[in-house]
Amino acid sequence: MAAFTFFYNPMSRAQIARWALHEVDADYEPVLVRWDAKPAALLAANPMGKLPTIIHHHGGHDHVVSEAAAVCHYLAAVHPQAGLLPGEHELADYFRWLFFAAGPLEQAVTNKAYGWNPDERQQVSVGFGSYERTVDALDQWFAGHHYVCGERFTMADVYVGSAVDWGLAFKTIPERPAFAAYAERFRAREAYQAAKAIDNKLIEEMRANG
Ligand SMILES: N[C@@H](CCC(=O)N[C@@H](CS)C(=O)NCC(=O)O)C(=O)O
């Protein structure tokens, strides 16, 4: 049995987890999930049936991890040899931007896409403040840093990078020089290219088969 069961659909946030799995060279068994026929094993592991969900078969235990950001960090933590965990002086940036992307950034982008923008009074209590403030904060960071932790790629870049990658592809974040330069850096990674090649091929096949 592979060390990880990976529930995925190529047209989903599971792409983030696949990239992370490849970054750590994990031994995984992919299980394709169709939205209208979710496997019982997925629903047993994650009642929401959300993707990505992974199960780590380890030491006689089945550890379930859902939430793409948690999946990324978990994979880095159980594969320390991959060198994608933050060092002592990278820890602050790592967690700051990982949680920023999973919380405020995701909310800002989805709320805007579905047509809700908080007014000035609401912005005080809404976690992302406003779409513009959120995007500007991220832009400012990457205008001065190559990666989340400065000069070195860490697992946080798989998650934050995916947010930028998808945002640029779906035009849900604006094209800015700092985002384009960051995307160019992470898209050059071998693991990114290997993971995307698999998902893109699967998407093509699914489209061809209706
Ligand atoms: N908060 C979750 C969101 C995951 C999520 O919404 N995944 C979507 C695909 S991108 C999904 O599984 N949708 C299927 C459903 O809700 O039934 C994460 O960050 O991983």
C-alpha cells in the first residue's frame, strides 16, 4: 500500500496537494473523485467530501488531513528531508503568509468573485478588510521578496503560490509585476511541472470523454 491515499479531482484545489506531494517525492495512490459519486472512503475520512483530502497510512494509523494549506504543511513536516520546512528565522514569514492565503486572501477573492465587497464600516470587522487591501499587502511582500520566506522556496510557497497561480489564471487577482515574477519562479520548479502535467493531461482526457 502506498504511504498516502490522495483523493483528488484534477479540476479542483487538489492540484495544490499534488504539487506538494511531488515536492516531497511522496509515495501516493491517487483516487479520482467524481462530484456526483464521491467514494465512501472519502466521506468516511472527510464528511464534507472536500478535496484535497489525504490519508497518511503510517505506523499502524490512518491520519486524515484536509484543508489544502494543512495538507501542504503536513507533507513538509513528515518529509523533513525535503528541506521545505521553515528555519528558525523563516518561521514567522512562513506561518504569517500561509494563514494569510488560507484566510483573508481566499475570502477576499471568493467574496469579490461572488459579488460581495464589504463597505467601509464592515471592513473594520471583516478579516480581509477589503479586496484591495489584501491584494496590496501580498503585492508589497513579493515586490520585496522572492519567496514567502525571503530568498528560499519553502512549502508555504506551494500554497501561497497556488493562490497566485490560480488568481492570475482566472483573473481573480490583478496582474502586477511582483505576482508575475513570483509565478515565473515557482512555475520553473520540477515538482510544479510534473504535478501540472499530470493534472492537465487528466483534464484533457475528462473533457474528451465528456
Ligand atoms: N477549505 C478547503 C476547500 C476545499 C474545496 O472547497 N474544494 C472543492 C474543490 S476546489 C471541493 O472539494 N468541492 C466539492 C464539494 O464541495 O462537494 C481547502 O482549502 O482545501
